[in-house]
Amino acid sequence: MNIGSSLSALNAFSTQMNVTANNLANVNTDGYKSSSVVIENGQGQTVKARVVTDNSQGPMAPNTSAENGVEELSNVDVVKEMTQLITSQHSYDANLKVIETNLEMRGTLISMIA
């Protein structure tokens, strides 16, 4: 069991949850561009997180104070973000359990040797 790969996965899924939380916090910020995280394999059985900004246009809404009478709203999709948050949390928990199990096994092995 490689604790390093699980630790890097914890960091990657933590980044993913932070990005999702930031997107949800900015759902009502006009013109906000959401971000997403791409989880990739790194060197030596590690996991990396790459943050990507979604530059697609958000919905347009009338605004009489805007120059052209409309303004762009946030492009955050709340349903997508909530689904991503659930998936990220489960993946984080699974990797945490791998680390806990590894430490328990090492403790048991040390007890048997001692």
C-alpha cells in the first residue's frame, strides 16, 4: 500500500472541494466564471489536481444601468457543483480510509514483532 498516492489524492480532492465551494459562494456574483478541477495521474503513482476556468458565457439578464441594457450573470451550475461536491467528498473519505487502514496494519505488525 502506497501512502504517498493516497496523500496526493487527499490533496487533489481537497483542492476540488475548495474550488467547488468557491464556485458555490460566487453563484450570485455577476460575470463570475466558474472553475473545475481535472484530476490527473502524476509521477510515481501520485495524483495531481489541475484547476481550469470555464470561460463560457453565463446567462444574460436585463439591467437598465448596464451600457447595453443587459449584464452577464455567473455561469455556475449549482446542480453540477453539488454533484461534484458529493463525489469529491466520497473520494476524499475513501483515500483517508486507505491511509487509516495502512497505519493500523503497520501498528499491528509492529505489535507482533515486539
